[in-house]
Amino acid sequence: MALYSEKVMDHFRNPRNVGVIEDADGVGEVGNAKCGDIMKMYLKIKDGIVEDVKFETFGCGSAIASSSMATELIKGKPLEEVRKLTNEAVVEALDGLPTHKIHCSVLAQEAIEAALKDYESKQ
Amino acid sequence: MIYADNAATTKMSESAVNAMFSVISENYGNPSSLYEFGQKAKEILERAREDVAASIGAQPREIYFTSGGSEADNQAIRSAAELGKKAGKKHIISSAFEHHAVLHTLNKLEKEGFEITLLPVHENGIIIPSEVEEAIKEDTCLVTIMFANNEIGTIQPIKEIGSICRQHKVLFHTDAVQAIGHVKIDVEDLNVDMLSASAHKFHGPKGVGFLYVKKGIMLTNLIEGGAQERGKRAGTENVPGIAAMAVAVKEAVAGIDANREKVQPIRDKIIAGLKEIPHSALNGDLEKRLPGNINFCFEGIEGESLLLLLDDKGIAASSGSACTSGSLDPSHVLLAIGRVHDVAHGSLRLSLGEDITEEDADYIISAVKDTVTYLRGFSPVWRDLEAGKTKFILE
């Protein structure tokens, strides 16, 4: 039995939306290196829609896959929908995560929340 | 696949497989049975005991077969603690980077009223013998120090520690699970009272090991029942496993010099190659280490993702990151040699086998270099380090 689902491995091996948005409208960073996971989300927002999203992650396979999947789930979506994103939705889209890796999906949700907060504070 | 995780387990040697198979298929009798067929199994068992004893310079009656290294560690420490308790001595000395089979047993004893001193292992991962001597008190009943560390491969000054323990009349146990078959061991010469070993680390089968106990030291049973192992370890003996272990240990010990000559230069080549990666560091002493052990920290990346990508490239290795340890903290070994959490998460252990080649080494170096560079490419930690927002820890 493999450690992770095919979906997790796919997003880990070929992460979507990797990188930086230099003129991002909102940036959120969560986690800390001491615990072994840091996620950083960059949002470009136009007319209430997430026009672009990029991420950078320091972490394990499921942390990278969770960030990648989360960006896919919010890209092109209106903000009210993005605000409702839960970690469960990330886990589900990844066809599940091992129990001790659920916190990676929580981190992805929190990184997006932090980026939204940053965006809103600038409005 | 390049299997570079021999510290986790090894492939059984062909002769060990044959020895095991011959017992399973032909000599499956119970050594405790008195008919000829059972006695044949008993003969195999006792011949194995002789071979195992000879491999470490012990007497056959000083060898007790166990289910592996963990059981041997547990029994050695428990026994010394029992003896200590009877004499009113409840202080045990060990080190901060022992295997969990030792550390968890000591934790339990601490809860039972024992005082435990864990010695520092310093930046190079080597215990200083004089610090063992300074830690010995009137009521010290045991010193237990591993022969070679399972993660960073550093070899401890066992002979010096043994001689200090002798002078102070304190029992000395060593977990030699990683050392047997890589380092020459003579228990008499090394002043060792008890020694643990596990067959699957030297090309024997899993689920079998042994405990050497110097004549005259009273063992405490962990498993009660029949009179096997002179009444000190109940349960029908794992004769196939024991027979295979004896063959494996004989081969491994006979090959120590030749294997070192072959493997060590390849280890050093990989170490030199990985050192070229900026902001990386070798963990543990370069000289006093097992011939096949390589352990590095790479700043700005996390170990599990490195392992998964190396697996994709056909390299089986290991890491001390929290994600691979199943806890929130990275390896206690890396923390013990002073690596901070942030750096310890980005560790990689390669433990080479005797079949490793120069070509494998070249491939490993380039695969690790590429993967570390790739992961750093989208690591926010690395970005901050490079931008000067945070300070590099490793040069």
C-alpha cells in the first residue's frame, strides 16, 4: 500500500500554480519551520474573483499536494466561494490524506484565509 | 533501484536464506523434544550459538537468542536495573541519542523510581569517556551506550567506556545493532558486559537477534514460560531464524575489512559530492563513522518530500524529519548533536550496502543535488534565506 493516494502523488510530483505573484493583492504565510511546514499563498484579485493564485511551500509531500490542490480549488472562483473553502474539501479533492497529515490541509485553508485577510486589510 | 537504507534493514544473504530454508523444510523439529529429530534441531541451535559467540569473542553460554535488538536492549537494561535495585543502586547512565528501545525502557524505569542521566553526544556525535566517569555515582548500576548510532553512524569509544565501567564496577551494556558486521567486536577486549544485536542488520532474517551477557550476570526474564535459553527467555526457539543469523554473522564478520575497503571510499565520494550543495552539512564525525553511513542536513527543504522524489528516481533512503518519524519533532539524534528544528527537518540518511558501485554514487550525488535545488525553488524558507530576511544556519 502506498503512503499517499494517486491524486496526492500527482499534485506532489506536478504541483500546480507554483511560484510567486510579485504584485499580489493578498499574501498569506502560515506555519513555521520549527514544525516542518510553511505555506505561502499569493492572490491576484479582480472584480471579486481570484484571477490568479500561486504558492510556495516548505514541507512534506502532503503539504505540497495540499497547497497545490487548494490553489486549484480557488482559482477563478468568486471571493464568497473562496471564503467557504474548508480543509475537508481539500482532503476530499485529494482522495484523502493519512490521519497524521490532515494538518497539512488545515494549513492550506489557513494560508488562503491569511491571504484574504491581507487583501481585505488593504481595501 | 539503488537500495541505500541498509541501516533500516538489509537483504538476506544467499547462504542465510539457504540455512533458513533447510531448517524450515528439513529440520523442523522442536529442540526441546527428546527424540532424534528434535535433537537434530537442538544441535543446529547450539552450533549457531557457537558461531554467534565466536563472532564477538564470547563463550556460547553467554549468548541468549531473542526476537531482535529491541528485546535484547529491553532485557539487558531491565536485568541490570533489577540487580541494581537489589543492591540499592538506582542510577543509570546513557546518552541522548540512543535507540528508542533503550530510551523508552529508561523512561519507564525513571517512572519506577530510577534516576537516569543522559550524557551529551556533542556536535560530532561522539561521547567523551571522561564524562561517563564523571557521571558515575555510588549508586550507578548501569551504563548503556550504543556502539554506533543508527542515524548518523558515529562510532563510540566503547573500549574506553568499558574500561571506566570495569574500574568502577558498574555494568556496561552496548546496543551494537548497527555495528556488528561493520566494526570488529571482541567483548573481552572491549570490556563489555552485555551487548545487543539484530540479525536483519547484517544480512540475516528479521525477527531474530541475540543478547550477549557476560558469565555471572543474572538475567531477568521478559517472557515467562518454558525453560528455553537456560530459563531466561521462554518460547520455542526460532531455529530457522537463528540458524540463518549464525551464517549471516559469520559471513559479515569475515567480510568486515574487504567491505570497508570497498564501501568507505564510495561513502566518502558521496559525502564530498553532497558537500558541494550550498548550505548543507554532514551530520556526525567524518572519521569515526560506519563505513556505509551518510547523513546530511540541507537548509530550506523538508526531508519527506526529498525522500519521495528520490524514490521516484529509484533511490531508497531515509530521513529524520518529523513527517517521517510520525511525530511533530524531528529526529532526537539530530537535535542531540545540536541541529535546530528548522534544519533537522531537512535531513537525509543514506546507508550503503556492500553492492554499491561508483556509478551508483555518481547517480545519487546528481539526483540529490537536483532534488534539493528543485525543492528549494519553491520553498518560502529558502526564499527568505536567500533574500537575507533570515540568516543561514548552515554554511
